[in-house]
Amino acid sequence: MGKTLLQKVWDLHTVRTLPTGQTQLFIGLHLIHEVTTPQAFDALRARGWKVARPDRTFGTVDHIVPTRDRKRPFLDMLAEDMIAALERNAKDFGVPLFGLDSDRQGIVHVIGPELGLTQPGMTIACGDSHTSTHGAFGAVAFGIGTSQVRDVLASQCMALEPLKVRRIRVNGQLPPGVYAKDVILEIIQRLGVGGGVGYAYEYAGDTIERMSMDERMTICNMSIEGGARVGYVNPDETTFRYLEGRPYAPKGDAFERAKAWWRAMASDADAVYDDDIEIRAEDLTPVVTWGVNPGQSIGIKEGVPGGATSGDAQSVSDALEYMQLHAGQPIEGLKIDVAFVGSCTNGRLSDLREAARVVKGRHVAPHVKALIVPGSVAVSKAAVAEGLDKIFVAAGFEWRGAGCSMCLGMNPDRLEGDQVCVSSSNRNFKGRQGSPTGRTLLMSPAMVAAAAVAGTVTDVREMLPPSPTAPASQGSVAEVH
Amino acid sequence: MEALRITRVEGRAIPVRGVDIDTDRILPARFLRAVTFEGFEEHVFIDDRAAAKKAGALHSFDQPPYQGASVLVVNSNFGCGSSREHAPQGLHRWGIRAIVGESFSEIFYGNSMMIGLPCVTASHEHVEALMAAIERDPQAQVTVDLAKGTCTAAPRDGTPYTFPVSMPDHVRDAFATGAWDTTGLLLENYEQVNATAARLPYVSGFTS
């Protein structure tokens, strides 16, 4: 009987079974940032422990970084304290840090892949729930809390319970204007925000196989929004092409040996899954969230749900009240205040290209504040090199520096009052974008761009220029090197 | 460091109703700008509390009878979303020592375990009955017995109500033995860790 990638990686990284019955798993790569580590480093100091594998630990700053003025010290002294703490901890414990002055700085889930740190068959941990992003490479990547960060710093290991595997096959051709973001929002809507608890999601099928690494990262990134702590795609030639030549990827003969090992880590054809579902790509339309969790979404042409017919009437009516929407209201045409393209979900070069394709020659509606925030310094440089920044600025967008920005309220980029924000990020929770009454609608970067121009939630399919090629799956040539 | 052994939690209880309550609601991101967890009890549910006040109501965390409660009672998929340990840290610092719920997000559950905050699950009916009991009498004594796998609510003017609660065996054992504090365990027999690393070709950069 064959094995899944998850089982293979799990078995290879198992140190032993702990007296608690949990598995002690070796962690191949530990990524750290300023938010979830200061208390962990203090715990190490208190107990006199070192970082076990500083050679397998890398840091950057992302959540609190201002995207407009990065001068030190930051105006926000709390943020300044956090970045200073990470700099001191990295120095004291010998951990490499891609700090504010580094051209490798960026959102932790953008730079890991970009630098070739993220590789197939690895176990990866990071104190951030969107660590599932790295699964796009066929890694098994866990989002963890600060006490587990302490464990991984001190021992390069974690204590874990085994996961079941649900295979989600996406087959068929995505229609124009429908993207990886729509696929994952649809999956979460169908399976529920708690549907993946206890599971790793294996994304498979010909639609996923045709996707670029950027698109696969968008899918894996939001696994946790469906309750699955881990999501992955089996590594293939697309994965290897992306990795070749990156700073931390193996070189020459070592790369050839790596490819053979990586290929062997993919799930076997006769692997057995705990659950198996299929989604037809051609049935999908652009998806928009209307509520206060990423599972509360509808197609752009649909009306907001509600009334006694909905499954959980209380949570639907609670969400409608917060969002100031009423049952049956069309989502298309809803007036917006803010448009945000960025985040670890959709802040990569191909995302910026798709948004630029929509806004080129158009202008942001006068009442809309619109932000483009590249996921990393490298994404920013690559976008500038092909003139995307000029397209955005000419269209009335603000072009910002790399960071988490408006995905969460930890830096100066925040909603005010009950503003409505169309966002390419991953969470529409109450208060997520920094205002306790702010309203977030999640969608693809192209849909955000379309809404920014229209000033209302709009159907990007009606704004896309005719294209000789399919819009999705640009292939690895479309990605930052 | 000797970790605490936890086999039962007793005290008054506090309900927070609602499904899919995410960690951004338990502890909004803007309060994560800190290098310690000190004072986090002040931020717990802060936006929900403000919203309730604005609507002319009081969130349970602001209602006087629930102050000093040590058992939190919640519905399903509690703690979904962000992996921030700041959320269970805030609840623990507020005084919560056990959580009874229909279900929990995986990361929240693990984070709570790591800081010695047991979460147990019970059926929807039992959770509803417990919430109703403590809403009727916030002074009711609630006992979560990890060893027996039961939760008992004892209202002052009625008969005690006992129902089964569950947690995985290894979690129960970890709390019973103090092994929930895992770092020490992971550092034992470190030669086994090195042996595992040595069989992973990427650790040596695929040099052979």
C-alpha cells in the first residue's frame, strides 16, 4: 500500500514516540518574525538554553513594519521595541536575520520560498498560522504558538499528534477571471471553517498541476482558514523549476540529487486517503466573502444569504448585522472605501501583474483609498523592473514598501470606523484590519483591482481585456527569481 | 523546571456564546505589539465587549457575577484563525483555568495545552445545559475533572448536574504528569535528534 507525502515526511522526521504518546518530530526549517518570538527567546534565557540549530533558523520582520516610512526608530514605540528585541535576540543567539535594511526582507511566507529556503520533503514551523503556505512545495509546514516556538528554538523539534489526510482534487479549466483565490475560497465555503480540523489537505488534480508556484501558495496559504493546519501540493517539475538557482537551493550535482529525493517524496499513486473530494474548476465564478469568516462567501452574481433557510441562523444574522448587509442583497454593487492588494496570500509578483492588467489605463474611483503592498523587497524590485508601479501610481493607487500591511491591525495601515475594504488577504474576522468595526470582503487581487476602479464590488470578468492565453497558470516564468 | 500537575479545575464558570469565535476576537492584533504577555488579561474580547456596551448590553466578561470565574464555556470551533498564543495567554491571565466547549481549533487547543490550560469537549446539548445553568446561577460551582472525564455544575438551589467531557488520553496524561511542558522532554536523548537530522539529505545540502 502506498504512502501519502504527509506520511513519508512524517516517518522520516520522527525522532521517537514521546511518553505522552505524541510524536517528536524534527523540524527542518524554522522561520521566525518579531511578533511571536520575544517571549520564546526570554524563556530560553531564563532556562539557560541555546538555539539548537541556528543554521536551520531564519528571521525577518513583517507584521509591524510601516509600509510608508521605514525610518528607525519607528514612530510607534511598541513596534520599535519589538523589532529591537528581534534584532537583539538574533544577534545573541546567532540566528540570521533579514532585517529592514536587507533586500531579502519581506513577509515570512513570501521570502522563505523566494530564497529557496522552503523545499520539498521538509518539515517547516513558524509562529504564524499561514505557515501552511510552504506546503505548496510539498513541505509539511505547521503554524505554531509562542510556547512551541520556544520548543523549536531550544530543540529543533515539536511534539505532535498525527494528522489524517483529505485529498482535494480540482479538475478542469478555470474560466477567465477565476483564480487560485477563488478556488480556495470555494473549498473553504464548501467544507466549512472548521471542516479541516485534524486533517492535512492535499491539493491535487489537473487544475492544481497546471498552477504556478505563486498560485499553489495562495491555495495552501488559506488551508488554515478551513481549519486544516497543514496543506500541501505534491512536488513536480514546476516546483523544481521554481527552486533552481535560488540562493539557498542546492546547486549543480546536488540539485540533481535533490530533485530525485524530492520527486520520491510525492504521494504514491496507490496512497490511501482518509477522505477524498473533487471540485470542478469550470463551475467556479469569482468568489467574494460577505460575512465575518472566510467560509462565509458567495459568487459575485449571488445574493447575501440569510433568513430561516440558512444552516446556522444565529451566526448568519450576527454576521449580517456586523457587515450592515441584509438577506438577499446582491453583493455586486456594494460601495467600498478601501482596496488592498497584498499579504502572504496574494502579495506576489503574479498577483500584482493580474491587478495591473485590470487597472491599466483606468483610474481608482475618487472616494476609494487603494494600496498596493508587495510581499517582499524582491517582489517590489521585480514589479518596478517591469513598470507595474508606474501603472498603479498612474491609476491612483499608493505604491508601498514590503510588509503585512493592512492584512492585520499591527502597523499604521488600518481601516477607520466601519469602512468597507476589498482585500486580497486571508481573514475577514471582525476587527481584523485594525478597526473594531471595519468590514472586510476577501477576493482575488484582480477582483480587488476591479472594485477599486468601479468604487463598488464588481465582476472582474466584465473588465478583463481580451487575452489570447488563459489568465491563470502563468507558469514559473512569471515568478520572482 | 517542574511543571504543574493538573487533574481537576474548580470554580465558578463564565459563558461566551457563539460559533467560530476566532483569536482576533479573543485578542485583537493591535494588542500583540508587545514583547511580553504581561497585562494581556485586559485585552480579552475587548472589541466584542465594546460592541456589546454600545448596543446597551454587557459582554459576560464585563458582568459582575462572572468576575473571578475560572471555567470558560464556549460553543464550536473556538479559537479558530491566527496562531497567536496571546489569546489563551490573555484568558489564562484573566483567571481562566479550564475551557469546556463543543470543539476547538487545533492550534488554539495545542497552544492552551502548552501553557497548562486544559480544554475539554462535550456535546452541544451538555454545553447548552451548562451555559443555561451558570446563566441562571453564576455562583454555581463548576468542577472539571480531567481524570474522571466529567464536568459537574452545582447550583446553590438545585441538584448538581454532571456530564461527560473528553480529551485525548495523551493530553490527559500530560496534564496529570506535568509533561505538558514539553521542552524538557524534547531535549532528552538528544543524540536521537541528531541521528534523525543525519538521515535527512537536505540537512547537509544534498552533498552526497
